Amino acid sequence: MPEPLILASGSAIRATLLRNAGLSFTTALPRVDEDAMRDALQTEGATSRDIADALAEMKAAKVSARNPGALVIGCDQILAQGSHILSKPVNQDDAIAQLSQLRGSVHHLLSAAVIYENDKPIWRHVGVVRLHMRDASDAYLRDYVSRNWEDIRHCVGAYQIEAEGVRLFHRIEGDYFNILGLPLLELLSYLTLRGTVPA
């Protein structure tokens, strides 16, 4: 009998992706201070890839400690422009500032997933997407944020690629699921190989 599967995330998008893929799972919110850990790792000179992986592992570890015998999936997504890491916007002005910083350039989204079982990591993957943002006008960015604020306020980079945010880009290189915050294909491959998901 397959182990219970737990998604250590409050993300509705990640839960929808797993549900649409036919997985049976529960969700649990990990109580972690992401900002403090991200800041500490940046101070230590960690790469954006290592930060995404460490945050995903921290979430999986927290929930795994309370759920022996379960497979716990921890996830995190980092937006990096060069060595600079952006966070979720605190208000509309911050969202406009982030988009202004990103426009006309390339940035990366790194989506990490780590699976824990009985307090130990057993699988991990970091998917990377390269996004080329067009040089949108100030007026468009202001209007975009105003129209979409309720949907983008919890989005790093202040956009949703699956909605009007796609108009901000002229080229995207990488897996769509990584943009949404989960390396879904790699995760499903692993779960299928270990028999958690029927082959």
C-alpha cells in the first residue's frame, strides 16, 4: 500500500496541479520563517538554486517530523535577476517597482521540490525557467498592477504567467509547471518509479 502523501504548502496552484494529475494527498502548512532563512542564506553567499532547495527542504522537514511514514513534498520558488533575488510585493508600488526592474531583461524562476520520509530527504529537484520580459511602458505596468493586484499580490515578481501576465513576455525557455511553482513532471516520474503512483 502506498505511503500517505502530504503537500507541505498552502499554495492553491500547487495543490491544483497535483489534484489534476490524479494524486491523492493532504496538505499541511509548514510553520517556517522563510524570509529570515532566505536572508541568512543570501548573507552567507548561497546561490539562488541553493536557497530554493534549502527552503523547500525546510518545509518538508517540518511537516515530516509530525507525520512519520508519510511522503512529504516541500516546495519553494525563487525569482533571480542575476544575483538579486526578488520577494513577493508588499504593496502596489512595490509591484510596479519590481516589474520596472525586470522589464527589458532576462530573469530566472527556480522551482524546488524536496520529498522527505521519516525525517530524511529521499528526493529533490530544482527546475529552472529563463524568462525574457518585454520593455513594457510605465503606463501599462501601472494599469496591469491596478487591474490584477488581488491575483498577483502573493506572486514573486508581481505577475501571473497563466493570466494577463503572459503579455509581459516575448520569450520563455523552460517547463510551464516550473513557472507555476512545481517541477511536476520530475516529481511524477519519481513517484511512479517508487510505486506511489500507478504506472
